[in-house]
Amino acid sequence: MSAPAIEVSGLGKRYVIQHESRHDNLRDTLHHTARKLWRRLRWGTGFETEEFWALRDIDFRVEPGEVVGVIGRNGAGKSTLLKILSRITEPTQGRITLNGRVASLLEVGTGFHPELSGRENIFLNGAILGMSRTEISRKFDEIVAFAEVERFLDTPVKRYSSGMYVRLAFAVAAHLEPEILIVDEVLAVGDAQFQAKCLGKINEVANQDGRTVLLVSHNMESVLRLCRSALLLANGRVAYRGSVAEAVSHYSAVRVAQGGVVDCHSLPRPGWISGGARFVCLEQPGTTAANAWQIGFGDAFTIAADVASERNLADWCIYFAVFSMSGVEVSANQSPALPPLKTGGRHRIICDLREFRLTPGSYTISIGLRSGSEVVDFLSEVLTLQVQVNETSAALQTGNYRGFYVPSVDYRVLDL
């Protein structure tokens, strides 16, 4: 039996988060300064700290030539796992074994020197992979043709658009013949044509060249199409490892199982929100945990969002976006300006959608609060909504739903 391409045992990654409190008056400031000085003298640090385990007790193996999808909610630990496998960050505990050269595409421009040209960066990345100049030269023309950056080959990559960056980065990673290729959710930067081109190349790399691929994606269609197995992460742990169809099914079930009242306190937020108000919980009024976030085609649909305000907000609104399971934004809406919020207040916002005419299937919903040009709070893919076939959709007699939105249409025949 051959050695696995990747073997992970007891892997864990811990971050220590430092906190420093804000104070509104001189007394609290002096008290906090004294406590901070005492902690520094006694323990060597003046900050209050908190441990956060991004990954814990991760065990799995990947065989040579296997294409594995890594899926899970935002904050599940997917990117942290790939950074450890790519040797960008060290694990806190556990062991990983990698048999072969590893090429990673984790972020736009990772591994590129911004002052060097596209040509120079191709050779730099090849050298990092341990390839000789002759080996890189043999693949050079293929890389340039795939990336479609011939005209800008001698331009510093800092002047590239994000699309050009990711095209060249993917071309380099895929063509320089690593035994293990690790790809994070960076292909979303490219246009639809280039994404299809990349997916085709990943398929070719795995099936024809027999290389091992780890692919992180929120696009379940791509995962089902490309991967032979999958790893589902939830809260930093392995929730499922096995068949890709079962993993995707578990992923959808986990999301739907969060029905009923969704507690928003511990959900991950992006670093670019300004703060000032936060979602406390979300619910679908009039439902139970058993049937929440499930509606029939064309039915009315209500989201109730409880919001806690941390400062006065005069010009604010709520907005949401609906995405297909393949990541396509199919609908979005923003409220008009809502009544002012006062510091310390708690409010319930009711969003009534009078007729939800998206084709039957699964959708995710992201929701946010905006004040002027600021995004105050944002929850990505916080809800999974199941739109089910009912009498209305059955009466359409399409059988094969195409697209996402079904308009209400009346047909008439007139004599001419």
C-alpha cells in the first residue's frame, strides 16, 4: 500500500486573543492601568487574553491522485487548515505528513513579489517549488497562454488587476507540476469564463496527471463535479469525511438544522464592519425548529431580526442578499431609512416578502446593517432557505426549472 499524499493526525491550532477595554472616565482608566501594570509584573503581559481554537482534533488522510473538497460554513476552519498544510502557519499541536511538492493558491497574489514582473514571478514561484530553471522554461509558454497576460508579462504585478493576478497565480500553481495542489476560494475573483477554464484544468490535473488536489469552495456544484470525496468542517472539527454527495448532504442538513431561532452572538463577522449595532437573533415567525426556513414556491416569507444598538444610529437600514448553492447572487433588497436607534436599545425588524418566486431548491441568505456608507454588522450565509415544490409550482408544468426566478405570466390567444 502506497504512502498517503497527505496524513493529518490530532491537528489543532490555537490563537491567543488579547483584549484591552475602553473606558469612559478617569477613575476607570487609572484602575485599569494599575491592573494592567500588576499583570505585566506578575505574568509578563498587561493584556487580558482569551484562547480561541480555530482547529481541534483534526484527523484525515488523502491518497495520491485523490481530489478532495473541503467544505463548511465561514469560520469553520477551512482556510486555517489549508494555511497549515501550505506551511504558512504552524499548528499548535498534532502532526502532518506531506509526500510531495506542494503548490498553494490561497489568496490573490500569494507568493508573488509586487515589484517583480509577471515573467520574474513565474520563475520565482518555480524556484520556491524546488524546480530548476530548465523545468520552469519548459512550462513557461503554457503558463502565459493560460493566464492570458502576454501583453503585461514584463509589467510589475502590483499594477495587475485582481483578475490578472488570480489568472497568473492559478496558471503558475497548476502548471508547475506539484504533487499536491491546494486551492482556496480564490477563483471567485475571475470571470465566469476563466472559472470554467480553471475547473477544467483542475479536472485535467487530477485525472490525467494523477496529482492530489485539495479544493475549498462554497460552490457545491463544483465540489460535486470535481471531487471524489470531501471533508466537512464545523466549528473547527471534522463533522464528516467520506463521499462527496454525503458530505454536501450533511453540509446542507447542518445549515437547515440551525432553523428556528438562530442565535447570532457567536457567529463570525468580517473584520471590515464598523460596529455600533449587532444582530442578536433571527427567526421565521410562526414556525418551529422542524419547519423553519422552509417555504413553498411563491409563498409569503417573513424574517424577524432582533438588533441591539451600541450607539446612536440616525441614518440606517437593513439589507439582505439571496444566493444559490453555487454562489450566484439571485436577489437582493435594501430597506428605506428606518427610525433612529438609541444606545442600549433593542429592536425587532420585520422583513415581509410578499411573494417568493424563486425556483424550488436550496438558497443561502446573507444579511447586514448599514449606516450611511458604513456596514455596521454583516452575517454571511447565515440562513439556508428551502423552497419546496407545492401546488403552485406543480401547476407551472415545467418539470425542469431553469434559472432562478419564475415570473407570473398570463398567456392569451387572439384571433387576427
